Amino acid sequence: MRSLGKYIIFLGNLVVRRESFSTYLSLFFDECIKIGYNSIFIVTIVSSFMGAVTTIQTAYNLVSPLIPNYVISLVVRDMTVLELAPTIIAIVFAGKVGSNIAGELGTMRITEQIDALEVMGINANSYLVLPKVLASMVTYPMLVVLAGFLSIYGGYLTSVLTGVVTGTEYVYGIRFEFIPFNVTFALIKAFVFAFLVASISAFKGFYTSGGALEVGKSSTSAVTTSCIAILCADYALAKLLLG
Amino acid sequence: MIEITNIQKSFGDKEVLKGIDGQFYKGQANLIIGSSGTGKSVLLKNIVGLIKPNEGEVLYDGRNFTHGDNNLKTEVRREMGMLFQGSALFDSMTVQQNVMFPLNVLTKMSVEEKSERVNFCLQRVGLENAHKKMPSEISGGMKKRVGIARAIVNNPNYLFCDEPNSGLDPQTSITIDNLIKEITDEYEITTVVVTHDMNSVMEIGDHIMFLYKGHKLWEGDNESILHADVEELNNFVFANKMMRRIKSNM
């Protein structure tokens, strides 16, 4: 409970005693590159394989001749949009970006760089963390859209190359009974997960004390806590918006 | 002038500062000395507001920094410059960017004005050719000098130095000490230096405060410290052979 209270105060401090808009603007774009652009490679790899494997495994399980082949791509589409793209990629995002944020801020803390900012009269919470949280919330939904597209495309390539579904059947399946709200739901999840990963990781890094060992522990703790928070938020949002 | 009154600080059950009073004077190098673990750095962090004291207050030219609102704290902090023990330079920035940082964030100076000021400060600390170097590419002594340049770039009224000589060879230590003293005299600022280096004490100590187990035991200058009648202080001052030799020749 104490940590939760400290986290809420930490979030409150993000929006008080801010510096000029132009200061944040350049930091925000730098963070967009570090957080979003630099994650494209890992998101591409993970989502393409995710779609490919989902296609093969769905085909493996749907053995009844009564079920048409296009159902395979329908399942891939719904799994990707509802869960795999926003949630599984969020776990990957927590591992890559979360540990990076916690490590960076933890190192800044133990080398007194954060103290240096405070002594200059700069609100270190706001200066260091706010651009990361905003950049995460802007770029992560874009990564989710990319992941969704690549996952479905990965499934298409697999189905065509292995012959489990024809290209025409696959495209028919992904268009069959499409519910646009699912995409909205995925984007809502993406915003929430991005906020959780960036803010929790920043919180863990910001309050690191000790030495290199503690920076490592903060990074690990940031990833673990972010993953748990993602899963809890995933359940809560599903219940709230779909249940 | 900085005035501290009854500063007390505990961490859990451990009482680190047990009611310290004192004044740090304008235009002087004010030194806080003492053995390791006596609370020197904790006192400095209380003075600059990185730690809040359990009791007591810090006044900056009459302004109550400890109990002031956020606006007052920000106003006072923007008059401070601080050199940290490990220099605390921003790893991702060059030397020039590090020194320019306070000007970028805290002032509305033009690019030319900022460059001019940064060049002046780097020249002042003897680093006119290090603009493009990264902190990882320069020596410990150079890092300290960059730290000093960053601390003075915004024309501070108060300069704080936490163990400015730690990890430096004796010659570089004296260079850093002299630089701090020259800057203090030149700009008439209130400088507070935490150190346990007796060379610094003898070199620049205009006003010295000796801490022992969280108490202030003695106050004076670098002349009177050699004749003080406080056992704990004498044990500290004359701990090394060279100082004992000086004492025997007195």
C-alpha cells in the first residue's frame, strides 16, 4: 500500500512545476525515437512469427470437415486484434522499454544526476519521466497497429506457403464478420498498457538507491511489476468493455 | 549568507545530525570537515534541500528555504550551483551540452549568448578544448572542472561542493581547490565545501566547521585550527605524519 501511495504521489509530481513547452517537445521527440522507433525491429519479428504460429496451430486444431478453412484466418484475426497484438507485444515492450527506462533512471539516480537536476531547481520527475510516459502512450498504439498488421500478414504468408489455407480463403476469413470495435478496444488497451509500462518502470528506476546491483534489481522489478500490471489491466478492461 | 538552525536528521533509529547551528559567509570558502560517517554530506544535502531535516531550518539571505513554498524553493535553487562528489555529469551529453544545460532549461538566452557564456566558463576552468568530448572520454579532474563550469554557468549566489577532491591526485586536488577559491573571491559568492582533505583545509579554508558524530564541535579558520583545544579535532587534523611534523615544528 505504501508503494502504491508513493506511486500515486510520483504520478502527481509529473504534472507540477513543469518547464517550458519547447523543453518538453524536444525531449518528447527524442523519447519517441528511443521508445517507439527503436522497438520496431523486435515488434516486427515477434508479431510476424506470432501470426505464423497462430495460423499453423489453429489449422492443426480445426480438423473437422464441417468447419470451413476461412475460420482459421478469422481466429487469427480476432486473437491478434483482441489479445496478441496489444497484450503479448506489451509484455515484449515491458521487457525492452521498461527495463531500459528503469536502468537509465536508476543509473542517473545513483550517479547523482537526478540530484543535480533537483539542485538546479528543475522538477526531475516531470523533466525526465513525463516525456517518456507521453512518448510511450503515443508510439505504443502505433506499434500495436503495426504488430496487428504483421501478425495477420505473417499468418497469410504461412498459410499460402504451407497450403493450410488458400490466399483467397484467408482474406475472406479476415474480412468475415469483422467487428470494428475490436480495433478500438485494442487501441484503448494499448494506451493503458503504454502508460503502465512507462510509469511503473520510471517509478522503479527513479527511486533506486545503492549501486549497480540495485539498478539491476530495479530493472528486473520494473519488468515483473509492469507485466503483472498489464495482465491485471487486461482482465479489467476486457470485463469492463467486452464483458 | 546561509544560516542553519538546529538541523536534526535521522534515518530510522539512526540519528545522523543532532542539532547543528551555524553560518556560512558570503565571499568565503566555508568548509564542513570531519571523518567519514560524521554527517557532512547529509548536512550538505539538508542545506541544498535534497533531504528534508526532521527539525531545524535553513535560511538563504533571510529566506526560509526549509519551510518555504515550492516557488521560493525553486527561486533559491536557481541561485545555487553544485559540484557533486562523482561530478554527476549527464552521460548522454557532451561537455559543452552539460555546461549549457542549465542555460537551456532555465534561461531565455539566445544560442549565441549561451555559447559565449559556456565558452567563458570552460575557459575559466581551463577546458577550452574539451567542448565536444563526452564525459566518458575525460579524466576525473577534468570531470570536476566541467562540474564546476556547469555549477557557475548560471551566475550562482551559492556554490556547494561535495568532496571536490575525492579520487584525485594531490596536484589536481590543489588545482580544483584553488579554482573553487578563485571563483568564490571573484564572484563574491557563498561557497560551502564538504571535505575531509586537510590539504583543502589549509589551502582554502576561510571558515571551517568541524563535525563529530552528528555534532558541531568546533568552528574557526585555517590558522586557528592548528591551535584548537578540541581532542577530536586534533585527532582528525594531525592524523597524518606530515601534519604531525608541522605541529612539532610549531
